[in-house]
Amino acid sequence: MAGAGAKRHWCSAIDTILKFQHPSGGFGGGPQQFPHVLATYASVSALAIVGRPGPGGGWDDIDRCAIHLTYSPAYMSNTFSYGQQGKDVCFLHVP
């Protein structure tokens, strides 16, 4: 079983990852950065590993509705936008 030191590091990781969450949905590469599908995947995966359900656990803090609204049009058209600003916009066709 993990000790208090490991739990403190997990809580720090959860807090840091949640700071990357963008109000419009998804996660950016850092605080106040625009969401990116790869950063969102990595952030949710990390929270799945170190997080837990309940207050402060990270799982319940993921804004699932905003993520769905951000990425569902891409899912429906089989394209994913990697970024939202200027030259960072790329599309990947998923057959």
C-alpha cells in the first residue's frame, strides 16, 4: 500500500493536471493553453492512473460534457483537430 508521501505526490499530480483543463472542454499542454486532443488523452489517462472517484480525486473534476461538445463534431466527421489556433490546426482522417 502506498504511504503518505506517495499520496501527497498523487494529489499534487491531480491538482497540476486539472489546472490544464480548458473551460471550453479538453486539456491543454499547460495552464490556460488551448485544448488539444493529444493533451486531453494524456491528461485523462494520467487521471485514470493516479486519480480516484470522489472529492479531490480528479475523476469527478473532468468536465465530460465540455469534452464531449468539443470533440464530438470531430468524431462524427472522422476528423480530429489537434489545435484551435492558427497554424496549429491539423486534421487527421480516421478511417
